[in-house]
Amino acid sequence: MKRVKFLRDDIKDFLLSFNDSTVSKIISSLDLLDELGEQIRPPKSKKITKDIYELRILTNFPIRILYTFHKENIWILSAFVKKSQKIPKNELKTAINRLGYLQ
């Protein structure tokens, strides 16, 4: 993963805290994102706002990674376990606030 960057270390720590099988799926999804960039499409990725996208990791419990494209990099803004149909407002707000650090 050359272009994928974590805005904060705690996001990376959260994603690496799962069991080996789940971490493997997360890493392969991030590798795919790194390889395809803006060409990645549903069902793996979905545009949430003008600048924020959702990467979907399908495991026994759905993990979501919110990211953005900035200059030559792909920045991971937030990650969480999705428990309902909608993205939690606090997670989206966090991602939007963190996006402000890049611009």
C-alpha cells in the first residue's frame, strides 16, 4: 500500500485489532483500494459525500472505512463496525472534521 495513508494511528490500531482472518480481509481491501484508486466501484466502495467515500469490508460483522482522495494519496479518515443501515452521524462528523485537516 503505497498511496493509502492513515490520518491517525488509532484508526490503524483499530483495524489491526481484529482476528487474523478479518485483518487479512481489511488489508486485501485496502490493497485493492490502493491499486484501483478512484476506479473502485460498488459493492466494495460507495461515495458518501462530495469528498468522502466508504470502503466496505464484508465479514461476520460489517466494517466500514471512510476515506478521501487528497493529492496523490488516499487518506483513511475513520473506521468503525457498522451496526445499522445508516452511517452513524458521529462517525460521519468525525470524518468530515478530519477531512478539514487535509485541506
